[in-house]
Amino acid sequence: MPTFKKINLTSESPPAASPAQPLLPLGPSEDGPASTAAEPDINFEGELWDAAVRLRGTVAPADYKHYVLPLLFLRYLSLRYEQRYEQLRLALQESASDYYTGDPEIDAEILADPIEYQKENIFVVPEEASWAYLRRHARAGDIKLKLDNAMRLLEERHPKLAGVLPRIYAASNLEPDQVAGLISLFSKDVFARKNGADLLGRTYEYFISNFASTEGNRGGEFFTPSSIVRLLVEMLQPTEGKVFDPAAGSGGMFVQSARFTYGSHSLSFYGQERIETTLRLCRMNLILHGLDGDIRLGNSLLNDAHPDLRADYVITNPPFNMRGWDAGKLDPQDARLQIGYRRGQVTYSNANYMWMMHFLYHLADGGTAGYVMANGAMTSNVSEERRTREVLVEEGFVDCIVQLPDKLFFGTGIPCTLWFLSKNRGGTHGYRRRLDEILFIDARQMGEMVSRRQRALTDDEIHRIASVYHHYRTEGDTPEEESRNERKDVPGFCKIAALEQVRAHDYKLTPGIYVGTQVEDDDDEPFEEKMPRLIEELRGLFEESDRLRARILEDLEHLNYGG
């Protein structure tokens, strides 16, 4: 097929489509041609979010995202199709273009050719699934039926969208006015700009984050806070190869990994998600960011959907401390229990170490896994967990442990840890040999409060932690470069601990055990002022403890467990 140079969109209207065409191509959206105006206000997503919340009505917050986000996705599909159609139409009219034919009939065939859209990773949108059509009928009494029909038409035309688009509007308790309000909201001029598709992707991420924040603990099932995702990706530096997330959630690990490569398309994405509605969010998120991936439905631990996959990077936030995971259904001879020359052990009380063995099993030679884990896994004395942790250390797979500050996750102040398991510790694949040591980083004092209840790591902190890890696992190409390597211990922050030290501490992997205490300067606060202040702080903590204790006892009494 011919190629053509990029041409700015104009306000010229597209030619009328012939009634005989199987598909009615769209020109610019009803908002008018793509704008070349300045970037939107930096907080435009916040304004959209506030407006969407006002339209929620009686719909439960946990359900609302499943109605709102697919509408954003429909808007994206239509916009991309409209922009490609307009781009083709203008190229066909320009005599210097490789597309120019001068024949209206051939032009019409090219405009209706699905290949012209597919090769740009764009979905052809049937007329009754288009945003222009939905906007024209937004106030119709059957708009909810029309939305379900739009989803059906797109799935029928594009098998790749099967299972992605929900047909849930007609049976929902959304009022037609609410649906019309959402359609109007996502028809704003800001999305008619040339970069409107990128803005829709940005809005989708913002909405997912806010939905997760609204749902608190439940939000963690489908969303990992961005500073944690960015830290994982910056430490792993995924540049090319296969990226695997067996607890994919809404796909944030994939999107951030792709950003790291600046859109070079050198990564391929694989994943698994056990909740069908969350899988839809993930697949929509990938498409919205121009990505493709093999993301499958199922329970990763009991029904591994990618048994033969060996990934260069495993990046994930599994549901840690997961009880009742049906460990008894696991085959005792499961290949994932093999850790080097030894066997790990299954823990029935939670799945933390089964997740770790799953990650390690799916790592390619030379690959690295970075994942979020509960703090308790670093020191658990449950016999099976303690034994498996010892095996992971002795077989040379534990590369780095980063202890994070509290309040990074929505709805909970519980702190967590990042673990890195690696199959490149033997001095291969361009990395230095580090089989007899482990890097520990204590980042508990990092982060800044971004709201009353949530903390986030700053850009500088992410860079500092990632740099320590990069210096640890690489060495200079020459003695001079190696001499400049900043691979050094920093008391209270980081320490490269010898394997003998880890053995001496019974394989406990808490960074604080190894990094020591940070040397702090005297704050110059007089003792006679500091002591009363500290006593007052302690008194406040005691009062809070008493309040929480009373509330717990009250809750137990309501459950008929009171003493």
C-alpha cells in the first residue's frame, strides 16, 4: 500500500458517503475540526472527574467505573477512526501525495478499506457505534439500548474486542439523563484537538486512579499507585523483550513500561487477571495507549494461562496475604515449586511465597522480577515460608529488597516492600557477579504527603533508589569507569550485605537489620523544649490507641464476640 506524509487536519467537511457503502465513514467529530489551540488546563481531568461524580446519582461507586470508563473508550475509538479518515481524505486530495488517484470511486474504496485503518492500529467504527451517532441520540429514551448495541457492533466487526466491551447499560439503574450527561461530558472541545486521543488516555488513567482512591482497600485490586509503578519500572529498566504481569489489574505496569521505552515498540506484553471486569479495564487501557498484549482471564496460581512463557521482566503487584487460595488444589509436583536445585514449599495460610515461585518460574535466563510484597514476608517464621525464603537466598535469586514508607496505598497505611529476583546474578548478560550478596534499601523515611491520608515518592527519591540499584548490578567497562561507580553503603539507607550476614540473621530480609542507623545532625532544639513536646506527642498516641481499642471492642460486641 502507498504511504503518505502527515498532514494537519483542516476544517473542510468530508464528502457525503454513498448509501451503498457497507460502512458510513466519519469526518471530523460534531465538535468541529481538530483544534491547534494551546494545551488544556493542567487540571482538566480533575474538572471532568468532578463533573462525572456529580452525575453518579444512586449508582454504587464501585460499579460506576464500569459504566464511565467504557464510554471514554468508545470516545477514543471514534476519535482515532475520525482522525485517520480525515488524514486519508486529505492525502487523497493532495496531488503530491502517494495516495492521490484523481478518481472519486477509487478514493471511496481507499477510505472504506479496513486495512488502511488496521495498519495504524485503528478500529473501523460502524456508524451506529460512532460517537457522533451516540451524541445525536444522547437524549433519546433508548440511549442505553443504543450503547449496548454500539458495543455489540464493535465486537462483531473486531474479534480483538471480544470480551472487552460490556453490554450492561440497558439493564443498569443509570437514568437516561445520567448517560446523556456523560456523553456530553466526554464530547468537550478539549478532545477535538489533534492530541485528543492522548488526552483521552491521560483522562482514563486519571479516572482509574480516582476510582481506586474512592474504593480504598478494594481499589488496590485493580490499581497500583503511580509512584510505586514508576519506581519498579525505573529500577528494572525494561528496554526490549517480554514483560509479564500475572496480576495485571488495570494494566498500569504495561503502560509505564511502554513509556520507559518512549514508544519504541520493543516490548511485548503478557498478563493474567482473575476478575473479568478488571480484565476489561486492562485491555481498554492498553488500546487507549496504543499497546497490544496477550492478557488472559484466570487464576494465575491455580490455572496458569501462560505455562510456557519465559519473560525478560516480571513486573507486578499481586494480592499479597491472600488467604483461602485453595492451596490443596495445587499439584505437589508443580514445576513452579522447583527453585534452582531445591524445592520450595506451599503455605496454606497465604499465597505470598507461591506468588514468588510463580514469578521466578516465568523468568527467562537473564531476566529480573520486581514486585510488591507484604512486609511480613521478609521475616515470616511460618516453617514453609521461612524454608522457601532460605532456598531463594541460597540458590542466588534474591537480588534486592526495598522497604517502602507507609501510606503509599489507597485506603490503608500498611507499608510494603519491593522484592527483586534475578536470573542474571552470575556475571552474565552484561551485569556484574553478585551471587554472594544482596542489596538492601531502607526507604521508609521517603515520600511526601499528597493528601491527608496518602503519601507518594517524589521524582528525586525514585531516581535515587533506582540509581543505587543500577550501580549495584552493573560495573564499568574499564577500570577507570568502575572506580567511579557509586556502589557504596550509606548508613541508614542502603547496604550491600554479604550472604554470610543474611545467614547469621536466619535469612530475615528486613533492610533495617543491615543498613544500620542514619547519622543525624543535632536539631539544636533545647532539651527543655523537646521533652515536653515529645511527651505531648506520646500522650496523643496513647489517646488514639485507647480510641481504637474501644472501637474494636465495640465492633466485637456487635458481632457477639464481646467478652
